[in-house]
Amino acid sequence: MADNHSFDIVSEINDVEMHNAVTQAQHEIAVRYDFKGTKANIDWDKKNHTLTLLADHKGQLDTVIQVLKEKMAKRGVAVNAIKRGKIEEASHDSVRETMTMHRGIETDDARTMVKAIKGLGMKVQAQIMDEKVRVTAKKIDELQAVIAHFKANNPGFPLQFINLQ
């Protein structure tokens, strides 16, 4: 039996499932009647983890985003992993929006999470390690209480709990 138990809190997305969701959304946009003859398009930059959406007008852009989110949800990719960008005017009377995918836990968010863990009043330690938070305790029940707390109080981006030992 281990003396101390631990787990890591991370924020990641499955790149393969995200690729599948984008491909399915692109296909639906290509065949849907209301998108025929328009500039509606989704471009995914896998290297930089950004999505560039193009549409004829803002209403159509919202529809493209809705199609993408539906496909992400069906593929099991967290919809709140998308950080929306600013809507820009593009060439030929179209609009463009560049979105980023949430990757890792930023330092400020990690500090907030550590403060929340300490505020629970349990005998657990939390430390920030790069883009993740490691939580250790002597009892597994306390670790499970921390997991339950973050599942109930989602910080606004996807969280996974890995390496429970």
C-alpha cells in the first residue's frame, strides 16, 4: 500500500477526435442546402491548435460554429475547449473568426485551483507542475472529494483527472 496517493489535473483534448469533428463539420457545410454557393469554411491548424472559420455574414458564422460544436459533442470533445476570438472583416464581404483550442492549465488558473483545493479544508497538498496541477494526500477519499469538487464547480475549461495512484 502506498503511503501517499496522488493524481494530476490536466486540460487536454483528443486531437484525433477533434480532427474527426472538424472533418465531419466541413462535410456537413459542403452538402447543406443553406451553405450552397457560400464561402462558409472551417480550417484547422493542428500545429498551432487554432480554428479559422469563414462565412458570408455573422449569422452564417454562428451557424458554422453551431455545426462544429454539435460535431465536437458527438465525438466526445469538450465544447468548452474552444476560446472564441474576435470577428474580423475578410475579403469579398465575408467575416472570419479565429478560435484557439484550450491546452494545458495556465498559471493563473492553476493558482486559483490550488487556492480552491486549500479552501476545502482537507489534508491534501496541491502543487503546480508546468501545465498541470498535482494533488497528493494520504487518503484516496480526500482525493476523490477534490475530484468531485472540480466536477461540480467547473472552471470554464475541460479538466481531466489522470494518474490516480
